[in-house]
Amino acid sequence: MCYNRRKMAKKRAYHHGNLRQALVREAARTIKSHGVDALTLRAVGGRLGVSRTALYRHFTDKAALLAAVAREGFQQFRGNLEQAWTDGGRGFAGFEAMGLAYLQFALRNRAHYRVMFGGFKELCGRDSELEADAESAFQVLVGALVTLQQSGDATPGDPVELARFVWAASHGVAMLTIDGQLGPDPAAGEALMKLSIGRLKTALSRA
């Protein structure tokens, strides 16, 4: 009897607005365990025990669910980068902290990261809110570079292009790490990120 009450309470919670978040989290778990190709709306809904009507009330198709996973990822990603930049003192120490935060996010949120940067443009074309969240996260890096330029620590130049340069290096390290290309030791990714940040700092510091 107690089990039935808990089960009913859970279903009522879904109907009161928690189902969308539950679907996003279940989708992330599926992607982490089996990859994006294994994700289907019906399977996710089935694992949560919800009807197709309730399911499609929140997501019309798989792309919409993936976009929600990506949006959640970008929102958390932005917060992590902002905190690293601030806690690091908003100088080159903060810049290094952002790089390490980038890698840690990818390692701790592999499913989100793969969705965020895999087939991203196709998802953005269907979801303007996703595009805004992605741009907002990218602007954290742009803003950090502008601050470094204004203080005279970073070389002049288009901060957007410089941010893309930094992003390309950081993304490369993150993907090599989460794909296991650097070997089984998780410290290898951090060491490579620190090396990359050092090289980036040298490049950005040149007048």
C-alpha cells in the first residue's frame, strides 16, 4: 500500500510540471549509456511510465527533446564558466580556471556535452531558445577576453575570433578526453588542458 501511494504521488508530481525535467534527465541517462541513436521518445516515456499524450505535450519529437538536453547543458555550462572566471580573479588565472572548468563540465556531463556540440546547428535551426543559450555561454568567453584586452594583458584583435580560437583548442582537448583517446588516466586530460592553456596564454599575450 505504501508503495502504491509513492507511485501515485510520483505520477501526480509529473502532471504538476515535473515531467518535462524528468524526461530531459532520462534522455541524458540514455545518451550516456547507449548513445544518441538509441534515444527515442517512446522508450524514454515508457521508462518513466507516462502516457504518449503526456509525453507529446512536452516534446513533439526526438529533436525537441535533444534541444532541451542541450539547453540544460548550456545553462549549466555558462554558470560553471562564469564562476571559474570570477573565482579565478578575472585575469589570466581566471582564464586558466575557465579552461579547467570547461574540461570538468565535459567529463561530468558527457551526454549533455555530446548533444550540445553534436549536430548543434541543426538543433539551433529549430529552437531559438537553444541558440540563445549557446550564444550566452560563448559570450562568457568573449567577455573574459575583452576584459583581458582592456587590462592590456591580451593582444588586440577581434574578441569573437580569439574566443573561437580558444574554444577550438578547449573542445579538442575535451573530446579527446571523453572519447578515451588520451588513455585511461583521467589526469592526462587535465595535463593536456593545462598545457593548451599555457600555449594559449602565450599566444594571447603577444603584442
